[in-house]
Amino acid sequence: GLFDVLVFLDSCPVPFSFVIKKEASNVILLKQVVAALRAIPIDREDIRQSMQVINQVTQEVKKGRNFLIFAEGTRSKMGNRLLPFKGGTFKSAVKAKCPIVPCALIDSFKPFDENSIRPVTVKLIYLPPLYYEEYAGMKTTEIGAEVKRRIEEAIAMAESQAQL
């Protein structure tokens, strides 16, 4: 969702920035978060600009900056089920040879999809990192599939525990 990054801000002990689709970077409230965290807008329709963003993120990560990137590229409207991951999402990580920390975000869709003003508890699970040595020989699409698998497994486990 548009405001998922706020869940991370509340829970992540490590400072980070994020990549945001250009069309969402001017949304009220989000615009202030984008500016404060020096987020990088990406124009998914402009391949040249997208490559510049990948290179910029790579350089920033090499300098020690952390980035949050939503690998689906857009909001899922299927509850906690994930959309396919975009392989390009992982290009900066591969170039920077950095760890990838998969995160399972559970129930963040509810405020937007359930037309309710009830309070919602959103759960965020930080999974063990996938280190460069583990994904060095993989294509970015394969990395995406592995990260997605890990996140889906964590969501399934959390949902089954919630039903108990």
C-alpha cells in the first residue's frame, strides 16, 4: 500500500531510504516522508531513468545506506497474497554485493481494501538475510523467486498461527 513504508519506519532500528514509484511521490503525507528519507522516485515507464536509479541505489548501498524496495512494484489487491516479483528490483543488491533482508508485511492491505475505520494490527516480520554468497550465481529473477518464497512461507506460518 501507499503507506506501508510507515510500518517500517516505526519498527526498523536501522536508518533507511526507499525507492518509490514516481506517481506516488507527491501523495500528501507521503511527500513529506519521501523528502525526509531522501527517497528516490523511479519512473517505471522510462528505462533510462530506471537504470539511473538502479545505479544510484547501488552506489548509495556501497557507501552503507540501506534501501527498502517493494519487489512487486505495485500494490497487491489480493489480501496477503503476493504479486510476482520484478527481477530488476534486485539488480542494485547484486551490483553492491549486499545482503537482502526479506520482510513479510501482513494485513497492511486492510485499511485500504476493507472500507472500514476499525483499528488494524499490521504485522511485520524481518526474515534472515540472504547474503551475497548465497545468491552470487543466481539471475535476478531467481533471487526474486527465492525472496518471494521465503516471504510467502512466513505469511503462511503467521496466518496459521493467528487461526489457532
